[in-house]
Amino acid sequence: MKLGYGLMKNNNPTVSVRVANMKLRFKGSNLRIKYNEEEKLYSIKDANKVYFFGNLIRGYGLYGKGLKRRAKILYNSYLLNNIKFTQEDCVIDCGANYGDLWLSLEGQIKPEGYITFEPGLLEHEAIKINAPNGIHNKLGLSNKIESVRFFVNEQDADSSIVEPQNYSHYIDIETTTLSQYFQSQKLGKIKLFKLEAEGFEPEILEGASDVLKNIEFIALDGGYERGKNHEETFSQICNSLLKENFKLVSVNFDWRRALFLNQRLN
């Protein structure tokens, strides 16, 4: 098994995909992976659905047991079963990665109600294919509008504006604030704001201060992911939201995730 993963890291996509599919066949799976030369992305076919991703090791780990399983795990980890969505709802997915949240939201809200922020290059390209009718921003959310360095670790989904312990390279990205974006796009009520930024959550929340009153639910990932010292942001964000009249609905202690409800809208 370790040898298989080693070969999957091969720089030749033809070799790495062949190994991945051998592993899937060995497990009796009907899933199949391919490399798409034009998009420079991998994809996995599950029944009639084709789903795109940028890193083979990560994609195999996320989707190797099926897209429905991945959708359920992510949805439940953010405790979203506590929310009743309608077709007119707006969902903002911060740190959308490959757009996996749409695997569950599709059919619950209109496609144009799914808005993503993902500055990772391959991740953003994958999102545009996976959720083609959504609104996708190749921007980072922050408390400032500026150009910043973005440290990339796609395989572990640990890319961040805060320099992590491990990363493959860095790129320069543009950031905006949720408050500014909300105003410029003339958005109404936001049903859900999913906040996951590998430790940069406090700054993003600060940049959303003017529009918190318009957000009904916030789903937070506040694990030990900030910087080289792996600091958590869970407690800081929780305290901030409680002061803003948000109610803690439920907590997933295993993932350091929580769901908050805006009491001013209920």
C-alpha cells in the first residue's frame, strides 16, 4: 500500500493515475480516475458524475470511496443538518477547496446562490467545473483589501495566508473583505457563511464585521492550523460571535468545528 502511494506521487500523471486505478480495482471499486491534460486537473468518475480536483493523493483520499460519502462526511462535520435550506438561499463558501460543499447543496439551493472564495489556482479551476453555475472568486478573504503572500499546501489542504510549517511554494494573491464584497455585489441575507481558512479565520471575521447582521448561520472550522505553532482559532472566534449575538447551535469536537445561529434574525 505504501508503495502504491509512492507511485501515485510520480510526476508522470499517466503512471500515477494507472496506479490509483489499480488500487481502486483491487478494492473492487467501480470508480475511475483520469488526468485531463487540457485542464491540468484530475477527475474521478462515480456513476454518471465526473468530479475534478488538482492533487491526486488528496483526491484519492477524499473521493476514493465515492462522492456521496465525501458529501455526507463534509456536510455532517459542519453540522449543516441543523439548517433547512430553500432554493432562494445564498451560501458563501470561504476556503472552498474543490467545491465539495456543492456536492450536498446541489438541489437544495439555486446554483447562482453558491458563492465561493478560493485563491488556490488549481482549486479554483476545479470549482469552476464542479459547480459551473455558481459565483467563484479567485480571491482570499481578509480584513484588508491588498496583495499578500499565500502559502500553498494543496495535498493537505493547508494553504494559508499565515505561513504554515509545511508548504510546497507560495504565490501572490489579492484579498478583499466580506463587508466590501457584500456591498459591491448588493447581496441580501446570507443563509450560511462557511468559514475555513487554515488559521486565518480571525482576520476574515474582522473583515465581515459590517455584514454579520445579515448572516443567519456561520459554520466555523477553528482547528489547530494557524501558523508554524499550530495554534487554534476556535475559542477566539467563538467568543467573538457570542459577543455579536450569535448562538452556538452545535459543536463537532473531533473536527473543532461549530455552527452558530444569528439570534437577531430569529
